[in-house]
Amino acid sequence: MRVGLIGAGRIGSFHASVLATADDVEALFIADADEQRATTLAARLNAGTTTIDTLLRTVDALVITTPTSTHADLVTRAARAGLPAFCEKPVALDPRRTRQALSAVEEAGTLLQLGFQRRFDPGFRAARDALRSGRLGRVHTIRAVTSDAAPPPADFLPLSGGLIRDCLIHDFDTVRWLTGREVTEVYARGSAGGAAFFREAGDVDTAAALLTLDDGTLVTATATRYNGAGHDVRMELSGERDQWVVGLGDRTPTTSAEPGGPGAPERPWADFLERFDTAYRAELAHFLRAARGEAPNLCSGQEGLAAQLIAEACELSRRENRPVRL
């Protein structure tokens, strides 16, 4: 396959390195608003560089890893060009703009896979299988944690949509995917006791949400930009028969307070790319198969919209300090 990648930033560089070594990628072409950045990355990976217009005319599949503000336009252009596309989440920060782009995909009948990589993580997949098989019994409580080791740059905040839309949206998607249930009500709170740039951007550096699912299951989801112990993503599924934990291992950045308990890990997870290396590789491999019609789409744009609407409800709840029904 001839694959085009738009966006040579941090996540784009990672995806490009994966695509450059994939057996089913015959040629990789990179485009970026910063031509020098694209050229430098392409030289390192023995890939080509070109313009977005040329990519849309000449490749078999497109990978979009640009800033969020550009996603909807590129998704729409890919659909109108008849190209299967992979796009990092979200399609847009505004649900209305998301729906417009998804309408273009539907009208064109093309494939759009969104980048919710946890769906491809071995631990999360094993937990989903355990839950769906009935091994846990009735699951009554789910506890999710997403904690960054350090805050992002200040100029990232206006582009991200905030902590809930940027980080907790992964938990919201994972809960729906794991359980097959829908969220009916949310209540969210946030605090910004860290750097002043969070408050100046109207964002928070720590947030917590309580979700109620349509079968009564209760979900707590917390996130923070300040977890000095390391990058921490975990999920606990508590059922009447058993309890499973995703993300608990020898690199989990936790220290037991119990006498004789495990201490801090020697090499805690540093960031999301390291924590989900396997998942990122698996989701791109699956996208290439899906683009060839050899596999179903495991994370459509509509799935992304559903998670986005939960995030929007949580933002409304946080701002107005009240429960919000979906």
C-alpha cells in the first residue's frame, strides 16, 4: 500500500516510524505545514515528502496526526477523495463540526478509524473478554485512572479542549467499549491548583467524574496532569464474582504503603507513547487491514462522537456544578 501521513509532530513521528517498517506499506509519504520538519522525518525513515493535495490524489490510505483544529477538514477531504483514513481523536472539539465531517464520511461510504488506542491494548482487551464472558459476574463498579507524569506546554491547552476532552475521553470510550452500555448521567468536578496557565486557559489540572450507566453500573474516572511518580493508566472492574485490574504491573507508578509491599518501580511508565506502544502499533496494523477490506472497523467516527458527547456533558457539569443527563 502507498500510505500518506499528515502531521510530523510527536505522535505523527511515532506513527510514521511504525508505518515505515510495516510489511504491507510499499511507500510512505509525509506532509506537514512545516516542510523542514516533514523533510527531516522522511529522511530518517527513508520516506518521501509531498503536499496534502498530492497525497489525496496518489495514496491508498491516509493517516491524520495534525493538530485537532485541522482534523475535521482533513477527514472531509479524505472522504471526498474516496480514501480510507485513520485520524487521531477527536474529529473536532465541537460536536456540530464532528457531525459535519462524519456526514461527509457517510456520504462517501469510506472508512474512518479513530485513534482510541486502548481498544487495542492487550490488558484492556483481556478485561473486556473477561467481562463479556461473565467471569466477573454482575459488574457494579468501574474505577478508571488517567494520570500524566507532567503537564503539557502552556500553548497546548487551547488546542486540546481541556483535561476532560483530551484525557478522560479515552476512559469514556473505553467504558462504553468494555461494557457495551451507554452513559445516562454524569457529574464532574475539577481543580486547578498547579501552574497558573491552567486557570488562565479556563482549564483544570485535575478532574473527577462520576458516570451512571444504563444498567446502573457506577463509574468513577479521574485524571491529572501532575503525577510525579510516572504515567499511570489503570482501570478496575469490580464484579460480584471477581475483580480485574488493567494496567497493574511492574512498571505501574505506585508504591504500596503495606509493610513488605512492593516499592516504587525502577522504570515507571514515562508517558503515553511508552505505556501504549503495543496498542499504537496494533491499531495501525488493524487500520491497514481494514483499509484493504480485510477487517472490520473497530473504532468508527460514530464511536468517537459518543465519547465526545460524554466529555461535553462532563464539561457542562463541571462548569455548572450539577449532574447532567445524556
